[in-house]
Amino acid sequence: MIKESYMSDILDVLLEQERELQLNRFDSELAWRLGSWIVSKARKEGLPIAVDIAMGERCLFHWSANGATLDNEAWIARKKRSVMRFGHASYYLGRNLAHLNQTAAEKYFIDEADYAFHGGCFPIAVRGTGIVGTLTISGLKQEDDHDLAVQALSWMLRKQDTVRRLV
């Protein structure tokens, strides 16, 4: 029963992140700033990651660090596909499947070669509009990919809130 409660708590936190990390607006310029922040952090910390920021299917930012591999690109595509289809962070989707003790194929009748329910892709949502794109990171442990995406969106949201208060 403790495990059940613990998993429910994790799922609640992940859903709260999705509710809280909604931007005021999103466009190509903001994608570049968001991606640049992630690149700066990755370079400072020597993170072997690949980053993709998209609006719908349109790629607005893409970068691969030294040490990232072609496999990271495949993970990005599969994580993005999961988020765009199911409307939740890929980490939430994976933890929810674990909570339900089901595979994606069992629950959704999909080919798991096309989807990845592992942390690292977070929906980019605009308040009052909904999901407009994705921020995807691959190259670390799934919880670390997810956490880096959350840190980046938190940074962007703080920047937007500061500008809004100054206007």
C-alpha cells in the first residue's frame, strides 16, 4: 500500500508541474532563448544531451552535445510522439503505466517502437490555449531528462512573469 500511495504522490506532482509550467506565450524567439539556456547549462555541466524544441511538428530549436548519439535522436522522436498524442509529459505517461502495471501496447494498442514513455519530453503549453509544442531532452537518466526540462521551463516562466510585472 505504501508503494501505491508513493506512486500516486509522484503522479500528482507530475500533473501539478504540467498545470504550473504553462507559458504566457511561445514563439520561435522564446524557443531559441529556452534552448540556449539548456545548451549553456549542458556545456557548464558536461551533459551529453540532445535537445529539441518544437511547435507542433515544426522544429524551432535542435542541438546535440558532444557525447550525444544518434540513438538520442530516436528517443527524442519517440518521446515527442507520445506527448503530442497523449497530452502529458512522457515521464508522467511512463510512471502512470507503471502505476497501472500495464505496457503502452496493452493500454493504448500501439507499437512501442514508435512511442517512448520515458522522461524527457514536456508539453509546452500556453495559458488559455493549451499544448502548442514540446521540449524534449535525451541523454541522461529519464528522471534527469525530465528534471532538466522542468528546470528550463521554470526559468522561462520566471522570465515571462518578470517581464509582465515590469510592463
